[in-house]
Amino acid sequence: MSVEEEYYISLHVGGKFVHDPYVRYLGGEMVRLKEGPNTISYF
């Protein structure tokens, strides 16, 4: 029996991170991708 691992990648495009008083992302778009261990490439 094998355990399938999942990895999540968050992409932030077109905005900026601000610290007031907490770090957050303003503007732009955030996309969350779910990948398996066989589809991720380390480079």
C-alpha cells in the first residue's frame, strides 16, 4: 500500500506584497496548483 503525496504551488502575478502590520498580497492574481510527486521538476 502506497501513500500518494500532494504538493501545492502558489503563484502570485501582477500585484505586490505589503506589510501593514501583517504580510498580505494586494492586486494581481493568485493561482494555487496541486501537483503530484511525479509531475514536479526540481531545477
